[in-house]
Amino acid sequence: VGNTNTGTNSVGHAAPEHWWSFIAPVVGSYTFNSCGSSYDTYVHVYNRMPNGSVGQLLQTCDDCGPCGLRTVLTVGLQPGTYYIVMDGFSRGAGNYRLAITCP
């Protein structure tokens, strides 16, 4: 749970975003679910490089899943550390809920 109004914009749309570090402990499909958020969400998943910098964009999604304008992104990950970015479509921002389902 958070609010992107206080975030900055560095990727994706002009909307402010929040970045989260996520550790995938096992190989499998991980789901990042923003249902219940107050705005049109956009979720990005990036590799995290060994030095902590942002690596390759692995998956991005807008309006996918069963929640209309809220993103439910499923991506296959290997064990490792990733960045999850809560973004908004266009300039969308506000309260968000991000739930993670692990394999």
C-alpha cells in the first residue's frame, strides 16, 4: 500500500512512480496485482544488476488482468533480485495496493 503522488518520474509515462526491490526465491510465475488502486496503474519489472543499478526491462503491463484499468501482471522469474515499479498511465497517480503472489 502506498501513494505515488510523492514519487518521481524516471521510467514509463509522465506519472510519478514508486520503486520496490523484490527477491524471487525460486523459479516460477509471480503475479503483481494492483486491483484496489485508486488510479489507472502501470507495472514494470526490471532486472537488478549486481551493483544495484537498474537492468533490462523484463515485463511491463497496462490494463492487463481482470481489474479493468488496474494491472495484474504475471511474469516468469529466476531466483534473484528485481525492481518492481508502480507507475500510472499518462499522469495518473494516487493510492495504490500491490499484492504479490509467489509460486
